[in-house]
Amino acid sequence: MTDDAPSPLHLVFSPTGFDALRGTLTDLNSNAVIVFLNDAVSMHHRAADTSLVSYVLEEDLIIRGLSVRRPDEVRRLTMADLVELTTRHQPIVSWR
């Protein structure tokens, strides 16, 4: 894959959104990144089933009293980190 390959950012907002995304995982390129937000943070442990880089929004974890179950596979990020990711990835796809 060349450096010009698209690097999509998938923003997952709900468990239903993750289920919809999961149906397309085999079609995603290896440069794709998943970020779990809002109620989808409860699904972050299921990202370990993929080979994609996965993140979870730290403030959404805290609000819901959750923690990262597999920190070696799913990384925590701040809102500032999320903003940075949006500047580096295109397209940005929302799963609700």
C-alpha cells in the first residue's frame, strides 16, 4: 500500500453503530482507524477482534465508569487527540 492510500477514520457512537461497522470490517483497508465514543465505549473490547488501530474516548469512559479492558489493543485518547486524528484521516465516517 502506498503512502497515498486513504486512511479512513470510523467514529462509532453506539453499540448499534459498531454492529453496522462490524459487517463491513472485511472490506476496510488496513489503514482504517476506529474511535469508540458515547455509548459505544462499552463495545471497545470487541475491537480486539479486528486488526485495525482502535481508540476509545477517555472522557466517555470516565462518565460511564468504565475502563479499557485491553490497553495493549485499544488506546485511550483525549478530545484534543481526537481532533488531531480528524486532521490526519480522510474520509471520516460516523456510525450511529
